[in-house]
Amino acid sequence: MAGYDEQTILRKLAAPDTRREAFTDVVRQYSEPLYWKIRRMVLTHEDADDILQNTFIKAWNNISDFRQQAKLSTWLYRIAINESLDFIRKNKNTSFLVNADEVTSVSSALLADAYFDGDYTQALLQEAIATLPDVQRMVFNLRYFDEMKYSEISKFLATSEGALKASYHLAVKKITDFFRKRD
């Protein structure tokens, strides 16, 4: 959004009479990037949309607790990631996890999704990512798609950079193995 100035928004968020207007600007500014960050973790449009809404509700309800020790975007991303992880944990048994017994795979579900605009290879990549454990999937998504530095990911997930590098390496190996088995 042109003209978005975080310091101005933060001042408006701090004042009760301009808080609602400022938060509307925050929603406009961050809806799309947050949506895609969430979507890579949960895969379906409907789930991503619900989690995005929950993210903004949680942000609105806790805006007075925002201490400005990090950027507003970092705080919102952390809420979105936590909401996504909570959703994944709660829906572990009902979300599509890839195993040999399942007929419906992540890739075929994505290709059937009207909101998915990728090709078959991208759908297979998402299927491979869906096979990863939660932490590896999160680290891979943040590093590969969002091109975040390990130091930034470390702040989001509250873990060491060494552990993140190991998780990323294992994720890449598993994804590579997934594609080798498909050839």
C-alpha cells in the first residue's frame, strides 16, 4: 500500500480514537503476504482464510500488548505462524497427510483447488512438503519460499540457528528423496 508508514500506524494504533482506522490499514498492508505464508503451511484456501482471520482477531485483541520491540510485520508473522501451527496440531488427524494407503493425495487435491494456480510439479512439491514433520515444514517454507535468514527464523521459532540449519537440511533431503521415488 502506497504511503504506508509504520511509525505513523503505530502512533495511531496507540490512540483509542484512531486505533480502528490504523488497524484497517494494517489489515490492508499485511493480508496478502500473511495469507501466502499461512497458505504454504496449511495448503487449502479455506483453512488459510480462516487462520488469517484468526490472526487478525488475535492481533486486534492484543494490540495494546504490542511493545514495539520488533517490527509490526514480525509480530503479525509470529501470530500467523503460531495460529498455523495450532491449526496443524489440532487437525493432524483430519488434514491430508501423505501415506501409502491414502487415495487422495495433496497434489491432486491442490490441482483440483480453484485457488491453486501452480502446475503439477509445484503441486508435487507441496505434497513432498506436506510429508515433513511440522518443524521441518515450517523451517523449509520460511527459508525456501520466504528466503528468510536463519537468524530471523530463529526469532520466530525460538530455537537455535544450528537446529534450524539441521532441520532445513533434513527437509531438503526428504523432499529430494520424495522426487527421486517419483521418477
